[in-house]
Amino acid sequence: MPNSLGERLSGIFHKATGEMKIAIVCHGFLSTKEHPLVKELCTTLEKEGINCFRFDFAGKGGSQGDFGLSTYTKESQDIVCVIDYFEKLDYEITCVIGHSMGGAAALLAAARDVRIKSVIDIAGITYPERTRKRFAPELIEKCMREGSCEYEGKGGKVVLGKEFFEDALSADIFHIIKKVNVPLLFLIGERDATVLLEEFKKLYEKAYQPKGAKVFDDCDHDFKKKGGREEIAQYCAGWIKGKMAE
């Protein structure tokens, strides 16, 4: 399916039932739809009878586009394009689930698109200062000055465009959350070093009801603890099934 710029987005549809409802699952910054957490979420949702779709944002995984041009805003627009695609097939979007950067993108999408019925934010990036701390002021300044820069993360080296930092530093998730009027679930690991627990709690406090939250014991940002991904996937499935039954 194409996004708003005509870039082809690659995804996998986990069809569990003939019911015309579907959950969209979004990966994080340096990952893809093949991230173990994303795959575990979709496998579990499918087993629990929930249709779901995992896809690569533009410039990542099997999707077309330039990684360096990735931004929170652009990825939220990719989500809307995925919704457009499934709406044409008569599907209702029961939930958008996002991990890390995908969690922030999911909130941005929900703030502008009333077709999203609920959101699960798994350790989504919370506010601009976190970007400064993660990437270091020197790197950001170099990127803004030269137009691009090289960044080495857990997934290897990537080139970031200044658009990424311009967008990230202007994104006010605490303001955006006030525009989201659907049920929200906030999930995070207690040992997350990428998104701090106290920051995530502040975002939860800003959100409107109905909302819920859970902190997973001894889990890091990627829920690598033995059984951690299975636990969070089951929790998500149970929450979505509850919302679908309401």
C-alpha cells in the first residue's frame, strides 16, 4: 500500500477471524515489523481471535523511502494511510498499538483521526528533552548545521536528516495527548532506560479517561526478560478483547 508520498509500505496481515475489525501494530525507531516484540504481539493477537496488521514505516524494513527523512509526524501519517487502506476494505480500526517511537506516532495519529477506537502506547517517547538526552546536543547541532548526521544505535549505523530533530524537538506529546479522546492503555517496563518511568507516568496523568496503565516487573525497553514479551502480548490481547466487547 502507498503512503501519502507514494512510498510503498510493506506489511503482514494476521487474519484471525472474518470479523471486520483490526488492530494495527507499529514498531519503534531503529526496528521493523520483524522486531520480536511486534511479532509476539501479532502472533498472540491472532491466537486470541483478533485480526492485526504489522508494517514497516517508510524507509525501514521492507518499505520504500529514506530512513533519514523519518519523523514522528511522517510516521503518524503512515498510520493514517494504513487506516485508509483497511477502511476501503470495510475494516474498523479497533486499536493502534505502538512501541517506542511507534507509540508516540500512534498518539499523534489518534489525535487527528477519529477512526482509531483505542490506543496502546508501549514505552512511547514522551517529550523533546528526552530526544536531547538520547542523542546528545553535539550530534543534534551537527545535524541541524550540516543537514544530516550519522548515528549509531543498537541496530547499527543510520543517517538522520535534520527533519527528524526538527520534528522531534517540536513535538509536544503532553499537549497532543489532550486531543486524544479514545480509551488509552500505557505499558512500560520498570527497568526501561530509554523512556523513564517517571516521565511515562506524567504522560498518563495528562491523558483523559478512560485510561489504564501497567508497569511490568524487571522488564527493559524491549521486554527482553524471559517471558516478558509473552506477558505483555497477553495483556494487550485481553484489553483489546474487553474493549471490543463493550
